[in-house]
Amino acid sequence: MMTFDQEEALYDFLDKSSQAFSLEDIFKELRGAGNKRNFRLKEEIALYLDSRRAAFKIDQDHWVSGKGFFEGIPFVISPTRSELLNGILIPGHRCIPFANTELYPHEYSFFWKGEPVPFTTSEGPPEDFYPFYCIFGEEYAPQYVARDNAENEEAYNADPFEEPPEVSIRTLDMRNIYRESAFVPGDRFIVKTLDWKQGRFELEKTGKDQWDEADLESWRLAAEGGFYESFAKLGPGATTYEQIAYAYWYGEARMRELPAWSLEEFIYEKTERIDTAAYGIETRFWYAGKEIPDSKSLDLSQIPPERTPIEDLLIRKKIPVSIYVLNSFIRDALFRGEDDISRIVERVIPSIIQLEEMEWNAIAFYIVDVMEELRETYSCFKDRAMGAIRQRVCELHSAVIELSAKLNTEIGAEWLPRHTFIILSQIQTHAAGLLEDLDTDEAPPQPELEAIDNSLDNMIETYEDIKEMIDEDLNVFRHNNFSLVKPESSRQGAWKSVQISIGGTEVWRRVLAPASLCLEELHLIVQAALNWKNTLTWRCVIEKGGGIPLRFIDKHIRIEELIDEGSTELLFEYGLNWIVKIIFFPYDTAGFDGSILCKAGEWAAPPEQIEGPVRYKKLLYFLENGSEQELRQARSLLGENFAPEFFDIPACNRRLSELMLNQPLRQDSSKPIKLV
């Protein structure tokens, strides 16, 4: 395993590397760092670069750093009308991924004709500034605004559940530049990265009519290809920054050339194939209309392959933590005044996870050694403020690990709330990160401790929310499993609870239907549930993880046949732009009267003629914030009285009842139910 000094030397090398480098080049830099034998150092360097995506891999032996790759690529910033009116430019997310991720946007510097652009400040409600930071991830926009200056951070920390009424952010003072260059709406800045590590950029104006539409269209296609390749090879990635960085890497030469759209214009205006998607409690970019696939366990990829024996033991038990997290648990025991090693082991590894005697002893011996070492310098008085926070983080981490282990043994993932293990992984990752930061004798400054405490409050609230939903689903799961032992004669035939959701939207329905229906009949139920008119072509597909098609399904196959094959979900591809996800659950007898009916749902379904979820979201935005012309367009396409948040369940059930013949449903599941 690489030493801390070698990791530092590695990042120093990457930060100053402007050209492609070989494994031998970086080995020469690192072999003198740290007190360690170097017989496996080359393999460890290669493993580190690949597992942490610390550089872009050219071939088996060559990489290029972020600095070396992005400093040669021009990109575009398009000021908004509001910015032009106020004589400012908000850097925000616009320089992603062309600046070092360790920098915040207010730390960037810009130059115009070789001279530095002066800074000013802009004040307003925080929600006015969030759109300029949301490409980092919509959930992180408040953090970027908060960290712009100490006053903002203090205002956010004052009440973690209420946003401050007003904030101030650092902006570029562009009044002279806009005036001397006769800048008008539609004009753009070409931006060149002077220094990736320091976040230094040169601005140059280009007119709104200077670039041909055909050239911009070719860039759009290259960008979509880059994002698609990134999704296919990396999945949702660790961050939106990583997604965008690798989109440029995979987008081939055209995406790295001018003419080009700004990233904002491309994502929010020009592409219909890429959209933001929920990823647990975070967001990512993804294939428009598709959900990011669920995980069935905690994310184990955060601990890199070059692990210590103790880390390796923990990862085998599906506990993805570093030795620094374990050290924090040991510090917590010192803070509690405990000497019982078994209590520490149980907090790290809950009793539901079985340990062999040798495994238990290995962890216990490590704890004893570290505890004796820490006792020499530990002061409970100095640790008072930090120790109380560390204790809460330890308790949260233990709860997440225990719940995850319990779910892996008790219930199938299809029964759990959407993205359960992704959410638990995100909480666990954040908690582990805090514990690593708190593995220290020196407490951080008080404002930083307050920020950690507020962040912890939010994490605990999220954990309690997801646990409440899990408990509700566990009750349903147990009820249905108990029902399954009843004699067949009491079941009124084989029925399923069918969940219908429109990809890329919040629209879903839960319908009770016979398992004897064929997919052609199920399609009619989907149409009725969504109030669609069956005007578009459709087909069914079962997918593998990552959105890779497995096979197309014959329309005459029955639900029960698919379930017998082990399939509990499938997709209806409806027209060119809509994807409807179907999940089959065992039947629920509550309120059952032998009829096909919708039992629950949310949001009105978009009209089917709308060109997909990205376009639909834009029309919803027009309803709330559009100009008069945009509002008329939205009402024309959606309907004059369209209410997106209203779902009329009685009307839905009337449509479903019209599908059925006026006769009792057949009890013989070998014969499909006839629908009108």
C-alpha cells in the first residue's frame, strides 16, 4: 500500500504534469518519497491511478493528468441577460471541469486582454444564485454559495433547516468589458485555461452570429456521444464533475474544439438525450427518460484495491471503511472512557455480521495496539467538542452498517424504496469521511465544527426518513409473505401489484392486475393508468444493469411467465421518447374485490405527444417561470388547465374499469383476461 508521503508526491506530480507520462516517469518521482520498499510500487501506482480515476488512461502504460488534458481545451461561457444587465459574470459551475476540484469558484481568477478582471459582490436571496452552481449537483448548490465567504457560511450554520434570506457572492465586475466590447445577449466568451491547478482563465469575446449552426450541431452530437460513453463505461460516476470530465475524454476531438455550446446551454437547452436523474440523495446526469439502476448492497468501491489487511478483512464483511475510520472509533472509546474491546468491535461490525475467531482477534489486536498508542497523547478535555460530534457520527455509521446487513439477509431489493442502498451508501460514505477528518488530536476551528454538526443533523434526518420508509415496506413484505402460505383457493387467482412509472419524471401508479395478462393487455392498462391514447408504437425490453438491453419481449407473453423466468421488472419503450418502467410485486389483498384497479399514484402524466421528459420539464418550467409566449406554448401542448401535481385516482379507475368485460374475471390463470 502506498504511504501518505507517496500519495502526496503522486498528486504533486499530477499537478505539475503538462504532458502525457509513463509509469516509469511517475515511479522515478515517487520512489524517493516515504519510508517504504519499492518492489511493488509500480503496480500500486497504476492501481491507484485507475481505481481513483486520478488521471486519464491513454494505454496500459501511459496517462495524462487533468492539468495536461484540460489546459489545451477551449470552452464557452454564455452570460445571461441578468448578468449583462447587472454588469457581472458569476463563475459558478461554468469552468467545470477546466479547474482543479479543490478550488471553489470564488477562488478562480480571470483575465481580459492580459489584464486581471476585477471582482465585485452581488447580493440577493440564495435561490437566485443556485442555478449558477447546479451542474456541480443541485444538492450541492447551497454549499458552494455558503462557502463563498465567511458571512454566508455563518448565516447557513445559524439554522441548518432554514436558508438565510440574503447572501453575498463574489462575482466578476464586467461593466467595462461589456461596454468596450459592445456585448449583447447571445454573444459568448471563449475561455482558455491558463493554469488548471490555480484556476486561472483568459476571456475572449465571440459574436452571437459568428458560428454556423451546422458546426454547433456537430459539437452537440460529439458531446452527447461523450456523455453516453461516460455513462456506459463509468456508470453514474463518483460526482457530476467526474461525469463531465470523462465526457470530454470520450467525446473525441470534436468536443474539444470550437465552435461549441457552453455546458449550460448544452445540458439545459440543446440536448434531449441527457437529463439530470436522482441518484439516492444526490443527482447525476443520465440517459434522458431512464432511471439510474438501483444497487443491491453498499458501495464497496470507495476503499481502493491497495488495502491493509484490516481494511481487507472489513471489506470482505461488506464494511467499506479505512483504518482511519476504525481509529476514530477507537478515539470514541477513549472519549467514552471505555476499555472493553468487544464494545468497539461491535460498533464497527454489528453482531448480525458473523466474525470468525481469527477475524475477531485480528481486529481486537489492532484496536489494542492503536488504543495504547493514542493514550499517550489523548486528552479528553481537548477532545470535548470534537469528541461529542465524533460520537454521534460513530453511532450513525454503526446504524447504517447494521441496517444494510439486516436488509441483505431479510428482504429482496425489489421490495425496498427506490435507491435504498445507494442512499445508505451515500450516508455511510459521508459519515466515514467525517470520521477520517475527526481522526486527529487537533480540533478544527469552531465554525468548521459547527458546519460538521449541521451536516450530521441532515445526514441523521435522511437516515431516519429512509429507515421509516424501509420499515413500512418491511411490514408489507412480511404481510405478503405470510399471505403466500394461504391455500390457493383463498387467493382469488394469481394477482400482482404492478408499479408503473414514467422515466425521467415523478409520475407513478400502483395497479392491481391479474398475472395472467399478456404484455399486450398490460400495455392497455398502462395507457389507461397514464391517460394516454395508444397512438405511438411500443415494445417491451428487459435490461441488464447499466441500461444495456438484454432482449426484446414478445407482446403475447404473460406476466406470470416472465416472473417464472425470474424477471420482476421490464421497460415499455413508448414512441421514441418515453420509457415506462414496470415492476411486479406480489398481490396485496387489502381492499381486494376482484377488479383491476389503481391503488396509489402521484402526479399527472404528461401528454404522450410531448417529445420526452426533457421537453416536458421545460414546459413545466414555462408554466411557472416562462415568458408570456412560453406560457402560451406550454398551455397549448399540456392543456389549458393542466395541473402537474394533481393525480385523479377515481378518473384513473374509471378508465381501467372501461377496459374490462362486464363479467366476472376468470379464476383460471391459464387463460388471459379479455380487455375491451
